[in-house]
Amino acid sequence: MTHPTSTPASITSSSTYAPDAGKSPRPAPDSPGPAARRPAPRRVRDWLSAFVFTVPALVLFGLLVLVPMGYAFYISFFNWGGFGTPSDSVGFDNYTRLFDDPVFLGDLWRGFLLIVFSIVLQLPFALAMAVLLNQRLRGRAVYRMLFFAPYILSEVITGVLFSMIFAPGEGLADKSLDAIGFGALGGDWFAGQDTVLPTLFLVMTWKYFGFHMMLYLAGLQGIPAELHEAARIDGAGAWQRFRHITLPLLAPTLRISVFLSVIGAIQLFDLVWVITSGGPDHASETMVISLFQYGFKRYQMGYASAISVAMFLISLVFALAYQRFVLRRDTEGAITTMRANR
Amino acid sequence: MSASTSVTRAESLPPRAPANVPKSVRRRRRLRTVPVYVILWAVGVFMVTPLLYALVSGFKSTDQLSGNTFGLPDPWVTSNYTSLLGSGAFWRSIGSSTVIALATAVLTVGAAALAAYALARFAFRGRELLFTVFTMGLMFPFAVAILPLFILLRTFGLLDNPWGVILPQAAFGLPMTIVILRGFFREIPGELEEAATLDGCSTFGFFWRILLPLARPALGTVSVLAIVGSWNNFLLPLLVFSEPTWWTIPVGIQQFQGQYASDVARIFAYLVLAMAPALAFYAVAERQLIGGITLGATKG
């Protein structure tokens, strides 16, 4: 994914004393070039050192990420309470059950809604703020810092804070609405079947839009000012410049931010768990909450594992498809812009 | 990121209109920015209100909170804050959050730096495959593996043990850290390594004495990411720690909320005190944080 820095020619030519100067300029990252040309003892030594250097990471990663993943896959074929060895094999029953489970299907639907909300409302809002804060403005460093601050807070703090602010009748939200005479608008918030998702989305916007704004700001700084200048001289208005310069050049960043937003929605847990635990009556339940409920509250480890495998497959298929069809070579462009700015 | 930050600083000074622009144009320009400031103010109020409300509410009694929601406390009640600051449980949570975050950062960055070095600077068969396996790890959130992870930790007797949180956190932090560090290590010219080898530097010596010091900014960035990730993690410590001894801040808050559900002002005070370290850390390490988070996001 990254470009190797090509070494300047002057350095390369002055380093003729080096034993394998012939290998410069450095090969493309994917070609095993130098190894093939090196003498055998050196190759073995390289391989050994590489092995020694990667062992700690491999052990940690293998034992605590890959093994549990594989084990989740394995127990998803059993009916298992979580104690002893799984023995009651049920084939694909846990998976077929997923498609009949209104809670799981509801999780998918709610996840989809949150993604749509994010793409239609939260990200454009973040973009607008990024464009505003990319101008010369008094105190813009303060605004940036303030808008990003909630992203640093833990989701649990955010959740508890807003569950008190939106407490029906007693919270700041209802009191404020009462004070300006719109008391009828308030009331249910997290407690209402129909209001819980929009309220949750409001909190998510509060917490996350600053993160996307920062991504966009980094992207905006990579757009050369000369382009805007030239367009302005040619008589392009602010909207035209935004539409024909900013948007196309920011597209790689926008695509990555949409991607992160979708993955975030699929993995949503802490915030919702603290505020509603998925209620009222599953109205705010997410996949991870279902997994948690089935696994640790009802001890249906097999079925809960099937949910986690489904979740993994959804993320994986989405990520691969997105990379294949939407990102294509974008990622490289975005990264090089970021690097130029570093 | 350092370049962009310094640009930010220079530009955040009040704009200076060039002398040759007529006064009326300048006036019009200033008028045009008025709506911009109004919008920014409104959003700023939306962002700040919950935080300020929590801070002020912590100084009220719960009775005051329902009777006098908007005003300043009258009288100012400090007992919510002082009782927490005097309680062992709060400081214990801060302590265990800190220990776990630091241990996670050291372990993640240490193991990732070694692996990233091998993946960046050695040519060996299967290197790209190995790297792909690690990057695939970016797709595994805790949640997906949490059930078997819990069973594994139970089997190894790591429940109610800080290692039960530190080790999995480090493992799940590896992919992002390796991806970022490998990118940095690749940018260091190969001639440097050749020169060091000629001067008798061993492979590990080069890594330890030359590469790591050169990569200090990158190491700072990934350490900050690991610390913040650990500090805010909830699901894993929630499952691993059933005894309050090692409860981290997020777990502590949730339990506290359950325990003092009716004493809202006290919960506000707890929230404010729990936010303070994270916000202070943000103020100090703002550049690494924002740089790291945006970099991590685009690389992932």
C-alpha cells in the first residue's frame, strides 16, 4: 500500500563501495528481488533474523486473534452452553436460525439505517465544517480542537452523560424544551421505540463528526491553493469551485471516511450498551449487542458465535467489495497526500 | 503532520487585508464571514453544552439539579467531587487504567516494531503473505472474537488478571501499529543500513541504535494510539474483571452509575473527573493524536 521512497540518484552512485550497491534503485515492494541475488548464507541469515523479529508479534497475534477467530467458527456449528467441550453438533442450524431471528434481521436493518443516516447527514455536516474551518478564521484552531474533543472521550462516558441529559422529564433536553415552550416535542428520547435511534444518532454525530472533519481537513490541505486561485480568476463562484475542485480532489478521503463509518456502524456496541442495552424491546439493538446477550446472558455460545461469524463475513465482504469497486487505487493517492503533509 | 500544524498556527492569526484593497470591499468581506461565525458558534455551543452542563451539575445537589437546571449552583456543593477524590475506588480505577494502558502500549509497540522492521527491511519468501495476514487483522474487531477469547482467557486462568486485558489488547493493536511503522521504516534509506553494517553494526544493533531513534515521531504516534485505545476499551475489561480490584475507568463508571442511580449530581461529578485525564492527555499530545488517528484511518 505504500510507496518505497526511491533513493536519490546522487546518493546511490556515491555508494559504490557498498557490497550490493547493484540492487539500487530499490525494487518494487512486491518483488523478492534482492534475496534472489544475494549469496545463500546471507539469505539464510536474513530469513532467520526475520523469523526472530516477527516471532513475538506472530505469537501474540496467532494465539489471541487468529485462534479465537477460528474457534468462533468451530463452535458456531455446536449447541453449546460455554462449559466443558462442545459436543452437541448441529451442523448449519445456528446459521439457518439467523435468517429466522427477527432480532438479528432487525440488527441488520438498524445497522443499515444508521449507515444511511451517517452518509446522508453526519458526513456532509462534517464536510461543511471542514470547509468552513479550512479558511482563515479567527480562532479556528480552537474550533477544530473543540469539535474533535468528544472523539477522545470513551464511549462509556459519552453514553452515561447523554443518558442523563436525555432522561425523560428530568434531563437537560426536556427542561430546555420546556423552557422555550416546546415541551411537547420532548419526552421519550432513548425510552421510545421510535425515538431511540434518532436520539442515538444525534449522540453519535456529537461524538464522531469531528473525527471525519479532521480527515477532511487533512485532505483539504493537500489541495493546492493555486487551483482555487486559477478558478477564481476564471470567474468560478464559491459553489462551482467546491463542486469542481474540492469535491473531486477530496474524493479519496470521502470514500475512506464512508468506509470507516460503515465498519463503525457494524461494530457499534459500547455506546448503545451503556445507554439502552439494546432496548426498548430491541429497538436499538446492534449485532454486537445480540452477540453479547446470546453469549453471556443466555449462554447460547453456538448461536452467538454464528452471529460473530456472520458479522465478520459481512465486514469482510464489504471491505473486499469496497476495495475492489470503490477504492481501487484511491488509497494510494490518499496516503501520498497525507505523507506530503506530514 | 508537523508541517500542517505549523501552517494552522500561522493561519489562525486574524486575517490581514492587503493595503491596496478598498475599504468597502474589506467591509463586504467581513460581512460575508458573519454567517460563518454564527454557524461555528452554534455548533460550538452544541459541542460544549453537554460537557459544561456535566461540570456545573457536579457542583449541585441532586435537588438543585431538578429545581435549578440552568442556573449556577446555589450554594456550590463541592462534596460530590471531594468525596470521589477521597475515595479509594476512584483512584484505583485511574491506577489500573493507567497501568493497563501503559503495559498495552509497550507490548504493542515493542512487538510491532520488531515485526515491522522485518517486514520492511528483509527480503524473504512469504513476506507479503505475512503482511497481508496482519493487515487482515484490521478487519477483526474485539467483538467478533470476544466469545472464544473469553473462553481462552478462562482456560488460561487470566480472568480477573490484568494480563487478561493487556495481552488481547496488544494482539488486536498489532495490525494498525505494524502497518504504520512499516511505512516509516521503509522510508529510511538503505544506504544507512549498509554503512552501519560496514561499521560492524549487527542487525539488531542497527534496529535498536539507529532505526528506533530515527522513528521516534512514529513511535510516539502509535504509542498514543495504543494508550487511547486501551484507556477507552470497555467490552474486554467488562468481561475479564468481575472483581472491582482491576476495574478500569469505563467499567468503574458503569458500575458507579448502577450503584448511585438516584444521585445524579454525583454521577456527573464522576464523569467530569473521569473525562479530565483524557482531555488533559488530548491537550498535551494533540498533534500525535490527530496525526496518528488520521494517519491510522487512511492507512487502515
